[in-house]
Amino acid sequence: MDKTPKGNVNRDGIRLYTPEDYSGMHSAGALAAEILDRIAPLVVPGVSTGELDAAIEGMVEEAGATSATIGYKGYQHASCISINHVVCHGIPGVKRLKDGDILNIDVTVIVDGWFGDTSRMYVAGTLSRKAERLIQVTHDALFKGIEAVKPGNTFGDIGHAIQTYVEANRMSVVRD
């Protein structure tokens, strides 16, 4: 794999990219998103997180790409799969999904030296009303954060918009 930094650095130390570079970024991101689309029908009660990870690894290999996570600091999986109260970077294994589980699957691929990293939330089976509400509030909070992305705003402004919305809906944000 080519680990040479992409783009050119200008005299101010800012990395500049060409249209071809952006095309490479797009290809990597598109593959990661496609894998998340393709894994969706497999997210059902009874499947193990290890089985989902094996399917993801196969999809990455089938596309001629590389998993960015396999071998990173000893990690041996093509994805991170977090179930219910696991906030992020859950490790795939023997745990089987139950009806109503909420999970996040994170996939990072490398295509021609470009990284595509994305994640998506899924539901195994049928949701409870409480879980439906959680998903709706978090979805809406995401868009509150996106609305706060404006010239001059800080990451703190974005976080504040999200936190204010979440707390107004009698929920809380994860700290640390």
C-alpha cells in the first residue's frame, strides 16, 4: 500500500489537492458507503457480529480494496461493530444480535492510497418505542449540528447545538 501523503503542501503548510485527488477520495468513500448498503440485509436477529465482520471483509477484498483496520495496532477485524450501549469501536466476535438491538457498523477502506471511513446505524428486528425515539432525536441532533457549521463557528458551537437539542428532548450526550 502506498503510504505517501497525497496532495502537495503549499508554503503555508496547507495540503492542496487536485481534481484527481478528489476523485480518489470519492472512490474510497463511495466504496465504504456501498459496503454499508450491502451489509444492511444481513443485520438480523441471530447473526453474530463476527459473521457480519467476515462478510464486510469479503466485500472489501472483492472490491480489490484494503481494510484500513486489519493490522492497525494489532486489530484483526475489517469493521468495528457497536451494539446498544457500546458507544463506539466495538470489537466483532461471537455475540449474536437480538431482536431490537441497535448497532453501529464502522468501515474504513483504502482504495489507491485513499481512505474512505464511514459508519451507519442499523436495527436488528423490531424497535421499541423508546428506541425509536432515541434514534429520531439523535438523527435530528445530527442535523442541528450540521446547521451550526458556518464560517466563524467553532467545533464548540457545533457541539453546543447538538447538546442543546438533545437535552431539550430529555436525553444526554456522551462525555469523554
